[in-house]
Amino acid sequence: MARTDTLKLGTFVYTFGFNPAAWRHPDADVQGANKIDHLLNVAKISEAAKFDFMFLADSPAAAIGDADALARSPTKMNRFEPLSLISALSVLTEKLGFVATASTSYYEPYNIARLFASIDHLSGGRACWNVVTSDHDETGYNYGFEGLPPHAERYERGSEFVDVVFGLWDSFEPDALVLDKAKGLYHDKDKLHTLNHKGKHFQVRGPLNIAASPQGRPVIAQAGGSEAGMELAARTAEIVFSLASNLERNKAFADNIKSRMAKYGRSTNDLKLMPGLVVNVGETKAEAQAKVDFLIDNLHPDVGRWMLGEFLEADLSGVALDQPFPLERLPTEPKGSKAMFEWLRDFIMEGHTVGELIRFYAEKSTGNGITGTPTEIADFMEEWFQAGAADGFILMLPTLPASLNDFVKLVLPELRRRGLFREEYEGKTLRENLGLSMPVNRYAAARNGGIAKET
Ligand SMILES: Cc1cc2nc3c(=O)[nH]c(=O)nc-3n(C[C@H](O)[C@H](O)[C@H](O)COP(=O)(O)O)c2cc1C
């Protein structure tokens, strides 16, 4: 039976677009990494199109490695800190949600709880925290570690971290503010709660010094394909950003995560599985392919090697483009995302040269890349949606704003014609637009005799 809900859509944001050569596109605003105009424009286009959110991936470190390649690839070298950026963008927009990435490996829970609650208030309920444990060594070097802490350790800390943040967000019950000037009473002291968390990684007294936010708590996004990542997602996430490279794999991933939710008392409606999708669209297939070719032709080989090496955690410097991939340089176990690593390793095992790999990666990037006409792209999205392999997509547009404008102009009307995407926002908050239920404050629930009522 056809689904009755509609697709959720988000714009994935690296400043100039997902392709490392995007900053060289004729329409790129090369000042865009340090001035608000460009990213505000991307937000406004996304909002006018009625997208659910703008998604800011992040890492608290400049990339390290081949300095010549990095000098040609600004993505990780010069960019806004996402929470600062979304606090500005959120007051200049009205309906668009903002997903900002922040790492449980390097923040403290109190900081995260406070920052996101503040932005949820400032935006009128449009904030979302993308929970990551981080995925590259360079981050660790900035926080007193010798590279990235081990995977299991990161997830153990990450899991406790999220619990503490949720606890802090419940500090004020939703109706705790009395605001009675005549009586001189600001808040009801019985509705403000001290967490007193003492765990393996954190000791946090609380309470949080900001009232419950418009969404009850900010929406939670998560991106991690490992066993620990899926468990954390099933327990806490409301948006899951996946990278599986075909429908069957993504469906299996979606089913796997969703099947784990019942044991946490959660409904599968409260988790939106959103694969990343690289979209290259043109009026004709040839036009779409020409756009891809332009970017690949502008991708310097040093950048290509570095980009591939970064995801594979392998140093590819000095490897000729017409040579097969040097398998001996691959780590047996990646430190970062296992999902991305396994997907690229599968392609390598087919015996391609380094040059072919770079081309493949530059076009398809993290798994799902589609180059084609509006109908082909809408068919792809509809098939995944109807099969239950996706509740929506995080659009990894190769260039910003050019590819975003193309998508809005060419693909969106086709999705709307098929009844697959909204004409208007349904609600005011990101949570309402995503169709997620309102979380219940634990203390208010206990006051109601343990019955979880909507707040
Ligand atoms: C689709 C996707 C997007 C991710 N985006 C980020 C990101 O923006 N910043 C970051 O530090 N880590 C990111 N990660 C990695 C997460 O930090 C993740 O916690 C870590 O790589 C372990 O993932 P795993 O569960 O797949 O092994 C991403 C991972 C995936 C699969």
C-alpha cells in the first residue's frame, strides 16, 4: 500500500557544496565561508522550497595531511562553527529547521544542553543536535588526545553524554515559569529539578539554567552505521542520516534500527531515516552529466587523492592515478565511520585504478549519487520512499547555491506533482514539520502518576 505521509527533505551544507571543487564553480561566492550572505541565501532558498531543515556537518578541527591538496580544498579549512551560524540564521528565517553537528567526544554535556536549548528558544523551536562521536584523528589533537579516542570508548561516553543532556533539558517542567509580577514569583521551585548525575564519564549537578524549550527538547539527529551507533540511534535519535549505497542495504539498515526501538518504548514514527543523496540534475541526462564533468575536471588530482585517503584513512600521496589502489595502505579496521569505509572498500575490491576511484567518489561521494533528469531523480526518491528504505533525503548538493536551485526548479515540482512533498509547512517547529511526537518531561510525567502525557 502506498504511504500516506510525505518525504522529508534537508539541505546538507558544506559552505560551497558537497563537491570539493564546488568553490571554483562560476556561481560560487568565494567569500561565503566568512560572511553570512551566502549561507543565509542557502537557508532562504531551502525555506522558500519548504524543506524541513538545513544540515550542518562539522568537525572541530581543520583537516590535516597534504598541505598542497588542502590549500586547494577549503571545505574543512575555513568554515563557521555551526552553533554560532545557526543562532544567526535562525533569527533571519521563520520556518526552516537547523541541524548542527556537535561532538560528544569533545564537548561537556552541560555546554551542549545549554547551547541547543538557547537556540531552540531563539529559533522558536527549530533546533536539532546532530550527535556524533567524531570521525578523524585531527579532532583529537585539539583536545589533548593522541588522535581519535577508540570507537567503543567514544560511544560509551557518547551514550552517557546524551542521557545527561536529556536530563538537563528536563530541569524546568514546561509550566515551571509562573512569571507573576504581582506576587513577585518568577518560577515554581517544585517544578525545577536538579539532575545530580554521577556516572562513569560525567558528574553533573544541574539544573540547567534555561527554561524548557519550545520543542520540549531539541530534535536529535544521529549518523553512525556501527552496532553501537545503531543502538544509540534506536534509543535516542529522531533523524538518522545514513549512507548505505543501494536500496536493499538502506532498507535493511532502516529495518534494523527501527526494530530496536520498541525495547526503548519508542514508536517507529518517531525516527525518520534520511539517506544522504548526491543529486546532479539537468533538463537532460547529458546536461546533468556535463555539470558533474565540470566539477571533476576542476578537481585537482592532489585534492582527489587526499579526499579519498581521508575517507579510507590511507595515505595515498605519490600514488599514480592510473595504478590500482594500493591495498596494503588500507587499515584493517577504520577509526571513523565503518559504514563509509566499507562502502568504498567494496568498490576498491572490484579492482579500479586510483583515478577511477576518485572519479567515482567525486560523483557519488558517500554512497548514493544520482545523475539524471528530474523524472529519473523523482523515480529514485519515490522508489526508496515507498520501499521503506527512506523517510526522506538529506540532499548533498554538489554546489551551493547552483545545485540547490536546480533541484528546487527541476525536481521539486515533479515530487509535488506526485504528492510526495508538501506545498506548505504543516507546523511552526521542526518537530511538528517532521511529524515527531512531543517528548514528555520526566518529572511532569511522574507528577501525573507515571502516565506519559503530552506536554
Ligand atoms: C552519514 C554520516 C555523517 C556523519 N557526519 C559527521 C560529521 O559531520 N562530523 C563528525 O564528526 N562525524 C560525522 N560522522 C561520523 C560520526 O562521528 C560517527 O559517530 C563515527 O564516525 C562513528 O560512526 P560509526 O557508528 O559509523 O562507526 C558521520 C557519519 C555518517 C555515517
